[in-house]
Amino acid sequence: PDLTGHEKFALGNVKYNISRIHVTAVELPSASISLLPGSGIKLVIRNASLTIDMNWNIRTWMFKDSGRGTVHISKVFVTAMFSTPLDNAGPASISLTSCQTTSGDVDIKLNGKT
């Protein structure tokens, strides 16, 4: 979905819109899944990266600008725990019980016009 909002600064409000958000690349160089006896599944992703392309525009009382942008997030680490109840009463289910995520670097490039 698009991201729309505004921020207040000393010199006035800035309205922004980020649209046409597309994930263009995902790299998972190290990922593992482990079964945890009696409790569920552990997912570990190390050193992943993600690239997102988007359109952006901003507007203030003084100027407006718009263009295309790219966000590259790298050194992403994720550890997620899932529970898998073992009852035969219904369909199999899985639920997220914990998740920890960190990212190391974020590179943002905005190309625009005034």
C-alpha cells in the first residue's frame, strides 16, 4: 500500500506520499529452519538484503518535488519462533510466538525534479 502523511517542522508542515512500492530484489545467503521438539520451528536468516523501488513526492508551503527512489537494506538478521500445536482435533496450524529483527545498513537514493 501507499504511504501518505505529514510531519511538522519549525518552518511548517511537509506532506509526503510514497507510492508504487515494489520489492525488486531479496537475497537470503544464509537461512536455516530447525525443528524444536515439543514446541515448534525456529527460522534463522543471516545477512539478508532487500531492495525496494518507489515513487515519492513531497509538498511544503514553499516548494514541491517528486521522483523515483530506491532503498537498499542490508545486513538483515531475523530469528523467528513458530509454535505448532500437535492436536488432532482440526487442521494443522502454525503461529508466530516471537520474532527478532535487526538491520545494519540502509541506503536511500532519491532522484527527483523540482
